[in-house]
Amino acid sequence: MGLVQVSEGEVGPRVVLTAPLSLEGESDASDYKAPNLLQRILSLLSNVRPGSDLTRIQLPPLFNLPKSQLQCYGESVYCIKNDMLSKCGKGETSLERMIAVVGWSISTLRPLMFGVAPFNPILGETHHVSTASLNVLLEQVSHHPPVTALHATDEKENIDMIWCHNPVPKFCGTKIETEVHGKRELKLLNRQETYVMNSPKLVIRLLPFPGVDWVGNVTIKCEETGLQADLYYKGSSFLSNSGNRSVKGNIFMPSSSKTICEINGHWDRTVTVKDITTGKVNVIYNAKEALSGMKTPMVKDPKVVMPSESAVVWAELSQAILSRSWDKAKQAKTIVEEREREVAKERKSKSEIWVPKHFTISYSKESGWEPTPNERWVPPAPIIAPT
């Protein structure tokens, strides 16, 4: 089933890890039966109203993937078959590096499955994974609203990455739209360049044809060189179930507004870049090469796996879902949620303010949520994602 288990005892806590989502949006993690599509849609429609804040809606285990949202965010960084991240700093020119960053940014998108969603992370939940020389650490730094901070560093390649994700889903009648607030920063330390970008919007279509799409505008800016890339992601049409998943855009210098390169393709297939001056076209992303055949992360050192690790917090629930034991899954989920409510209640009674362990968080209306890592470099993790 592509999962790793470490029994509770002297060797460490029980850990359940599942295969990353594949190119087709399927993996061993989704190897379970669920109610038919119509039942799931009607169930969703009966529990929400247009404009509802869906961040407070708790889905039953029947609707859950056997993994946390933290793991899904992390997988988009550390689960990739060919290393596109390290290529970003190796370009000879600023344009070559921008093109590489655009390709890498596209690679962080994953096809998602309709009708199932990862667990909502609990406050203080963490996910810590290494692959080659890249170390990735995530922490849930706020519960209401849900805010996730990510810090990834590669000392060998001199790369530093900070993400902040604050998903805001809204029910819009025939679809659920989730805007992912918060910026992503990628620093190429050897080049002294910082690339700032946003995330596309996630749209879950309920009617007339169910499906999940990434849509909307993404802007990537290099603060030092001034280069900018504007990308537009388009999903399936309202009247068709056939996935489009196209991405178009251009790279330009805002001072002149003159297009230097054109981006064109499909983020789940191939994406090309065309040099406007020479007419030369190159493939900058091949989804099949990047996302096929990815392996399940594994525990290297169970003794130092943190109790707050996603694969520990949700171990019993994940295993129950994989076993299709829905009564056990419901019980396991209730235990986690009730424990969190008790902890929050106790904290409130003592007038204690919860503080993230790995990040310092600030918030303003102008800038939103901004996490600052407490450590310069992310340490190697006890969980390894095979390359």
C-alpha cells in the first residue's frame, strides 16, 4: 500500500506515511472506497450555504485522504522525481534563472482528486522531511484562521525558501473557491536574488461536472533584477468535464513592459518557453518526467520523530482510512479533535498565549501573515523522501 508504519514503543511513536499524489491525482493513499459521487455532492450541499466560511467545517473521515494538509504542502516541495529546484540558481543569466524559477513554480502544482481532502492540521502540528540536501519543515502556526508556515533550506545549493499559506475557501453555489493568501519567497543565496510569488486559486466544481482545478493569476518577481513573470492558469469549462489545465504567460521587464519570453502549455503535461527575439522554443517543464514514479517517504530515525509530526498525530486515523474501517476512523478523528479542544480550553483558563515553536509570526492588514524562521538552516529530518 505504499505506507510505512513504526509501532509505538521503544523505537519511537507510531508513524503512518502514504505515497505522494501522482500525476493522475491518484496514489496508494487513495486506495479506499467512498460513497458515490452524487451522495458526496448532496452531502456537501446540505451542510453549507452560499458564502459560508468553510475553514470551520469538519469533514467526516469518509471525505478525507489519509494525510494532513501539511503533508500535501510539503510534498509539493520535496516530492519530485527530477530536481528542478537546484537548477534555479545555475542559470548563467538572470533571464535563465527566471525561466528556471517559473518551471519550478509550475512543478509545485499537483492534480487533486474530487470528493476527498486532507486533514485540517491541528495547532502546532509539524511536518519535517529531507530529500538529498534539501530539508523541509512546516508548522501550523494558526488554527482560526488556518495558517501554515514552510521553511526549506539547501546548504549545498545555497537555497532558502519561505512559504506562508492561509487558505480561505468560500461556497459559491455550484463550486467551492479557495484563495490561498500568503506569499512564497525563493532565495538564491549565491546569486543574491529573491523571487516572490503567490499561489493560484483552487476551485472545486460540484455541478454540472465535478472536478478540481487550479485557476487564476500568479506573479513571480525578482526584486534584484526587476524581471517579472505573469502566469494565468485556466481550468475546465463550465459545460465540459474535460480538463484543460492550461498555463499561459510572459516574462518581461516592468520598466519597458516589453515581452521577452512567452510561456505556454499545460501544467499536467508540458510547458514551453519561447524567446521572442530568436523564436527559439524550449520545454521548461515535463509533468510526466517530474511527477511519475515518486516514492513514499520513509522513517530513517524513528526515535527523534516529533510527537507533533503529522504522520504521528494522524497515524491512527490514516491507518483506519487505508483499512476502510470507517467506525475506527471516526473514533480516531474524534480523539484528536477532542484532545485539541481540551488543550485550547486549558490554555484559555490559564490565560496563556500559544507561540509557534519554529517560526515568529506577524500579521498586518497590509501584508497579511508573515512567518520568520527561528533557525537559519532547517536541520536534517528523521523522515526521508527517496530521490
